[in-house]
Amino acid sequence: MSLWLLFGAVSLSAQGASFYFPYLNNASPGSNRLMPLRVVNFDSLVAMQMVIRWDPKVLKFLTIDQFTLDGLSLSDFNTIRAVDSGYVRLQWEGPTSLPPGSSVADSSSLFRMRFNLIGPDSSCSSLVVTEILDFPALNFELVKVLADTSNLAYNLDECPHTKGFICIGFTSSTEDPAASELPLSLSPNPFLVSAELNFELAEKTDAQVFITDAMGRIVFKKYFFELSPGQHGMVIENGMLGAPGLYSLTLRAGRKIVTRKFIQL
């Protein structure tokens, strides 16, 4: 019987692990590129499932290798339709469901994906950790084991995830070439005292704002419920963060997500 049935884990409204892919500019058409999936706060895990998406018109899937998680291998990925569909499914169950589970060091790579860049100059593709809600559905989930052998389940909203990008033949002038999908501005940047975040929604939806430091740790989060279409915003003050340095702000609204890096002086 699958661990998903055995555990009976309860979803926890708290921070799970963070996932992030790199951001590659000015890649050469026709070349092969490696995209490692790195993690922070990935400890005591006993099961995991997720979907990884990209644009199959820009990136041709080749393989997945360099696995660092206990028991993780290519057989845990469903890659049958990866070339034409632009996604793979990952379902992993650790070698044991007992403490301490499986852990990897912060900023380590769980695995790396290899792609051939088939898109033309000035094309780009994101690479994102997500889930599939169409049939057959696969929901994102991490299951963590505690010292008393009980389990906690984390969903997609509880695990910060920064999508990566490959830009072919050009250097993006923004942090996210697909930012037009969810218009967002953060200014001034850098800032000393405060900055203003503004974003625009095309439809009524819930939204979440996560800010992570350079190590991928969440330092601030805020939830917005049933926001109406149109302009919205908030003020980010230095007292909400930590020491001066580089931070990443992720805005998730419905099924759309955008990330911006900023500097607090």
C-alpha cells in the first residue's frame, strides 16, 4: 500500500522545504544545459510528490541524473511523455517511514535535469515545481516524520518555490521574462527604509506573498483572501525583514506566480 494511504498525515499551515531552480541568461541555441533543483529546509522527509513543468517548444527533455536523496532514482519519475508534454511527475517514498527520515544539506541539489535548447534566439522557458489538477491529477505533497513517528504533510502553498528560467540568445532585463503573466513592481530597489509592492490581478483570487533571505529561509509572509480584479499593494519595511542584504519576494495569485529579487541597504 502506498505511503500516501498509510500515513494519514494532516496538512500543516507552516513552512515546509523551499525549492528553487537556477536562472540562466544568454544560453546558446542548440546547446545542452543542466538545471539542478536545489532545496532548503529539506529534512526528515519520508515521501514526496510533485510535477515539474517547462515549455516543450523551447526545451527538449533529455534525462535526469545526480540524485542525492536516499532511494531517489530515475524510476521515481514518470518521463514517458516528457518530450512532448513539457512535464514530468515525481513520486518518491523513502527507504523508511521511521525517524529520522531523509535529509539533505541546505542549498544542495536533489537532482539535475538535462535539456537540449531547441528554441530560437530570444525565446525562453520557465522551469517550475507545481502540480497537475487535470486527470490524472497529481497534487504536490511533502510528508515529514517527527520523533514520535507521527507525520506532517505540506502542500504547495506551504513550500516556497522559485521557478528557474533559461533565456536563449538574450539577457532578460527583468528577473522573470514571463512577468507579464502577473504584473508586479517593487520600488525603490534597493531601499533603505521601505519599498512599495504593487501588483495587478485579472480576476478575483486569493494571493500570498513570501519573502526569503539569501539562504532561502522565509522571513515574511502574508495572505490575501478574495482579492478583487485590479490594482493591489502593500508596503515592505526594513523591520519586517532582517539584516541588510539580498532577498527574494514571491507573489502567488491563483495558479500564477512571479518572483523578484531586491536589496535592503
